[in-house]
Amino acid sequence: MIVFDLKCEGQGHVFEAWFGSSADYEDQKARGLLACPLCGDADVTKAVMAPAVAAKGNRRPAPEQGNVAPAASPREEPTAPVMTVADQAKMQALVEALGQAQQQALKDSTWVGRGFAEQARAMHYGEQDRASIHGEVAPAEARALIEEGVEVAPLLFPVIPPHAKN
């Protein structure tokens, strides 16, 4: 198979067409079988073409529609990276390790619930002894704590408050 960029003389539309050989192109042109798929103009000639470059391995070829391909290939949908089974196992192990690290860090921490911002500020300003605490705070309040210089960090995984555990 050979691909040519063709151009209609009437409107200047450029489109791709696939042929079995150069001779097939010449034969179809001589018999008047070529026409612009956009406007139907039968006065079609070869257009200037870029050199053929092999397609990326992650692209699918466009489906053939007779001899003449559509004027513009359909937009490709964004793709998501493919995760192999081995990658999934590694990701699962990583998530479990992070969960265990958070659990270990919270082992010596005290749940203070919605009083977190108040107690964190009190420790920061020396009004209360420093201790490891965790609790709940609204995103805007967390930003305010950070802007004040209070050392806080979000937890990676949600924590069930002690009073809510079975």
C-alpha cells in the first residue's frame, strides 16, 4: 500500500488516499474515479507530502474507508498510562507501606478532633506543652495555620476518630 496526499483544485482541500501502487493511483485518476471527499471536486492532484515516518508504537491505525481516507483524522482521545499487574502489585505494596508508616506515626499522637487548630496554635505560641496531635480542620483553617508558621501536615489517609470505632 502507498499513501498519497491529494489536493482538490477547486477548494484546495488536502486529504490522504491509499492505493495499492503508484500505477493504481494513475489508473484511478485516468478513469475519473478520484474526487475530494469534502466538496466532490474531481479535479484532484498529488499534494506536497512530508516524508513517511513510522507511527509510534502506541498509536492505532485509522480504519480504512475505501481508497480515500477522511480529510482529517479523528482527534485521538487522551489515553491513560497502562499499569501492568507487576506495577499494580508494587503500587499496592507502596500504599500499604505508607498506611503503616502513618499508623506508626499516629501511635504516639493524641486525637484532638475539631480542637486541632486551637491546640496547634497554643503549642506554637508556647501556651501549651508541645505534643504530637492529630484531628480535624477545615482547609481554609489549615492554610491559615501554615501562613502563621504553625507546623502542620495533612494525613495521607483518613483517620477514624476513636469515638467512632467499634
